[in-house]
Amino acid sequence: MLLDGVNHVAILTNDADRLHAFYLEVFDASVSHRTEGEGFRLSLVDVGPNTELNVFEVAGNTEAERQTPMFGRGRIDHIGLQAAFVAAFDTIRGRLVARAASDGFVTDFGPILSLFFRDPDGLEGEVCVPNPAAKPGVFNPPGTPAHGYERGI
């Protein structure tokens, strides 16, 4: 394989400071660079050792306000973030639920556990972590509840 992951995902926002606060507080991310020009702001939000969000705030752009259902969002539907380990996944889950950014439901897809969320602009995201209880060759459909996550946090 010639690739080892995703370098960045570029997203639009109407409020970069609010979006920064969300990713910093929920995911312990950091803003590594900021650039401002006429009518735009660009910031790089590090969400992993080799992965960042390129956040664009463009004057007059209203794309961040559009909300559409899953699979109706265009060519890129949502972003998937990888938790470093299960305890990190649990911490992120608690932070997302506390912010009402997720209902806390965790799907057992077999090899991975998955939690969906929405950021302050409504961008849908997913947090994944390897499933410590995975059985080789077993893949479960969407909506399969993960053992140990059925009731609340």
C-alpha cells in the first residue's frame, strides 16, 4: 500500500473560533496554524499525529448552513476520526454527549466500534476505535448495539 492515512479534510464554517473550541475541548485537538486574507480565514486543526482539518471561514459563504440527510450530502458524506484507544473513545463519547453533539449510541460493526456526532456547524462525524471484543471475520450491520454501551455513558 502506498498510503498510510488521510492527511486532511477541508471544511467550511461560519465561525472558526466556535469550531476550534469544539474540536479542542472534545478531541484535545490543537490549532497549529492560522492565516487570514481578504474575506477568508484558514486554520489547521490537528486531530491526529498526521491528520488535520483545514478549516475555512469565507465571508458570505453559506455552505456551512446547509443541512441534508446522510447520503444526500454530496461526494463526501461525513468524516471518520480514529480514537487512539478505547479509553480515549470513552472520554470523547462522554464529552460529545455532554455537549448534546451525540446521543451516545455506539454501533458494533464487528472489527470497530463507532459513534456518530455533529459538530457546531452540523457536519456529521464518526469516531471509531478497534473493537476489543471483535471476533475474526464477523461484521455487523449498522445499528448493532455495542455491548457495554447500551445504557447511557
